[in-house]
Amino acid sequence: MARKLAVIGAGLMGAGIAQVAAQAGWDVVLRDVTDEALKRGTDGIKASYDKFVGKGKLAAEDAEAALARITATTDLDAAADVDIVVEAVFEKLEVKHEIFRTLDKLVREDTVLASNTSAIPITKIAAATEHPERVVGVHFFSPVPMMQLVELVRGYKTSDETLAAAREFAESVGKTCIVVNRDVAGFVTTRLISALVVEATKLYESGVATAEDIDLACKLGFGHAMGPLATADLTGVDILLHATSNIYTESQDEKFAPPELMRRMVDAGDIGRKSGQGFYRY
């Protein structure tokens, strides 16, 4: 029997998670609040499959079969009978609470409730449910079809069974997992990239070096595939500002205090590639 997954949120991350799961043989319910959002998500999945087919990395009939395994819907009730739910909506605790509160009453007792959050503590998300032991962090990286890593995050009450089920799911869609045993804000990866982006921004802001040279130092000196400022532009300066602010609020650790320049860039709309201007012009 095919395993069933529900993905809540058809944005870039949600669509990517649905894409890799369907390709790996999962039956996927992709849910968002509007038909427009669902169409954008499914169009993106189809375009991505087409690209893989064009490069000879995926057979056309396999792409077609994978696409047929995805059901797009605006109805949250469609998640009632799945094995695992992955929430991939906006990084706002109130929004996630509302979804998890509803899902908690809706799904089967053995269903795993996972969040793709990159910075909000899983314990805080799980607090909205009656069964916090079945809530876990399953943090994918963007773009999901290309990136190998998944961070599994254990909330304060996450059970070993839930963590094992989350690992099984992530590995079944071809990912490699690291486990975050203590539910700190930002987990492992977001803390590392936030600290690096904050320091790189300060060096740039104070005129120590150009954005190009700071990024080049990380690429050639540390073997990074992409420098921190180019990474900020790719991720979105607004998204990283939000993440560093979250971590700073939780930890009160000065190294995560977002530099003023990041705030001004976001105020001005210079948020990276998606706006055509960030630390670099696109």
C-alpha cells in the first residue's frame, strides 16, 4: 500500500517537498488556502520534473506517474488519513499554531506531525497540540529537489518513535539527516548561517571589505560553495532578518543581533534575488 503524505503550504518549500515525495512513490495531498497558490505550486513541480526529464535524469513516464500521485486541494480535511503531515507555511507561530491545533484533532492517532520551520522551536509549535510527543521538526533545504540535507529536530516532548518515523520519511525521499537533540531556536544550520551572515554584513557595513571579497574569502578560504552575502540574497535578506531576529529574541546572544544594514535593506525592499537587488544587483 502506498504511503500517504500531506504537505501544508504550496510555496517553494512545500511544492519541493511534495515533488520529491511523489517522485519517491508517496501519495501526496498538497494543501494551500487559494487555488492560485496551488496552481503556482503544481506548475512549479511540473516545470521541475520537465527539467529533470530534459536532462535525462528522470524518465518521462516516471515524471507523469509522480505528478499523478499529487492531489492539490484547499481543504485541510484531506489530511485526515495520512501517515505524516509536513507543514511548510509562513514562519509565524500563530499561523502554525492554528494549523497544528486543527491537524491534531483531524489526523489518525499514529500520524506524525512535522514542521519544516527553520527557526521556530518545535516545542513552541507542539504546545498547540494535545499530543506533543508526535510533533517533530523536519527541516528541508531549498531548492528541495537539489539539496541533500534534512535537519530532524526533537522537541522537548518528541518521542523516539516519532523521530524514527521522520527519519524514515526523509531517507525514503533520498535525503541525508542530521539530528538536533536540543530544541534551540535556529537549530544547527540556521544558527551557523545566521552567525556567518551577521558577521559578514557587519564587515561589509563597516567598510572592511567589499561583498565580493567577503564572499570570495569564504569560497576559497573555507571551501564554501557560495559566500554568506550571496546566500543571503538567494534566501532573501528579509527571511534571514526574520530568522536572526527569532534566534536573538530566544537566546539573547549578541552574535545573532541583526545589523542595522539588514533592517534598512528590508525597509527599502532590497531583499536579494527576488527583488533584483540585495548585497548584489541581479
